[in-house]
Amino acid sequence: MGWWQVNADTLAGSRFLVSAFAETFASLKLLHAGVGGHPGERAWLDAHLPGYRERLAADPVTAQLVRAGLGRDWIADFLTPTPRAGEGFQEALDRVRAVGAHRARAQLRMSLGGPLPADLERDDLPDRAAGLLEYVWTAAVGPYWDRRRRVLEADVVARTAQVARGGWAAVLDALRPGRTRWLGGSRLQVNLHEYPPREISGAELLFVPVTPQTGWVSWEEPGRERYAVVYPCAGALAGDRDRAAVPAGLGALLGRSRAEVLVLLASPMSTTQLVGVTGQGLGSVGRHLRVLLDAGLVERRRAGRSVWYSRTAAGEVLAEAGSGDAVGRG
């Protein structure tokens, strides 16, 4: 397994970060795999996979580049520049383009675990990679970015609250279950690969959510050392999954619509998200939230320009108490 040595100060100073570029690369990985893990991903693939495959069929060199860069156990580093706070998609893309051709080829050999195909022994590989990523952003991510960003911000709020409630160990174990894990002794397991441990104490440590169910690690050194763990976000909106069932008893107590809001707030959501996922009007959702707030069943937190609602401990108890008699939407 791969693990990093992280001292307490580095972990305490770590931060969660939303990255449009990371979301785009995660979407590229999903297009490359061509298989969705839930209905939301499958619907997205139905809409965008034909165009992606058509583009690669017209550009065999870039198609080989993608296969080589994603590799089997290792992603070519130049495809995943470590996110930076405040950096937009185009700025990150410029960092891909700026990678030297020699360095790009060396990293592709590492991801392949052997020599490059003859067609990839060329100097325009960074430009080709950037061009494909720009296509994925423009065609398949950018049109959804406002909504995806809200989902990612909701995940960040949830993880931050979890740190405050239960400490870092529980959060790290849950980022990519089975892959990330707090091992104790200042050791953070980041994947299952047998790579030498890395001492990252004193570096900037970032945790970056993406909506596709994938993840990776990256780092940037020397100079300003920066390490990132990219992980799949959780939450009711992350994959456009079916709406949560409402326990019959909870519906009888609170009213079905208000109970549905409480059930959905197992993960933080904004008013706009609740309107979108429930189909209820903005006024109705606002009234439900006010009643639930006054009853101490939900709480709200501000993150940037957004306000996120989530269940309190009392709300958790009430929602879970009726989970045994949950019924479908009907």
C-alpha cells in the first residue's frame, strides 16, 4: 500500500478544495472507462460518450495518449497538476501545456510500465492532452459546472463538520473506503499500490472532491510542496440517485414533504438543491426548513456565498428511528 507520513501540524493545516480541472479529469476517466456506476453516470455517458469516442476515432494519436496516460496502476503526472487555491480551469490547463515534451514522455513510460508506442515519440503530447481536456470541459463538464460545484461544496461542508465532530481519522477512512485510511503513527494510507512512503510533513495537504466515483493522488515539488488526495464526493445529489424513501411514521409525524426534506439532509444541501431534488416550490422548502430549524432538527452553515442545511443530532435520531418502516414514493 502507498502511504504518506503526515505530522499533526500538516494535518491540522490541511484544507478541502473544489477544482474544476480535477472534476474534468475525473470525467475524462469516466469517459475512458465507459461504464457508469449509477443511473446519473449512465445517463451522462449516454449523452457524451458517443461524441468523445468520435473525437478519439478522428485522432488516433490522442487516443493512444489517453490509454498510455491513464495506465493501469499509475496516471502520468502531467495530466493531473495538483490543484491550487483560486485557480480556474484554464490556468490549470496552461500548466498541462507547459510541461516539457521530454518530461511528458518519461511520465507516460512510467504509467505504461514500458516503452512508448512509436506514435507517441513526439513533442506535441502536452498540447494534445490539453486539447482533449478542454474538449471534455467544454462539451461535458462546463454546462453542468454550476450544479456540480454546489454538490462539491456541499460535500466539503459535510466533511468539515465531520472533522469537528469526530476528528480526522473517521473522515480519512471514509474518503475512499478501502483505499484511504488513517493507519496511526502519523501515517495516511492513500492507495493500495506498493510504492515507497513519502514524508510530507510541512507540505500543503489538500483534499479535493469530484462527482465521478473515482480518485487519485498528486503532488507538486520541489519548492512549494503541495500534495492532494482526490476523492469521490458523497451525498444525495452526487450521482442523481433516486430520491430517498420517507419512513411512513416520520411522514405521519411531520407531513410527507417536510419529512422528505429531513431525510435528504443526511448530507448538507442548499435550498436550491432541495427545490431541485424534491420538486417542491422555493416557498414550501423555505417553510419546511424554518420549522425544522425551530425544532432543532436541522442546522445551517455558510460556505462562501451559499448556505447549507444538515441534520442535527436530534434530527439524526428522529430520521433513523423511523427508517425501519420506510416506504417508496408511491
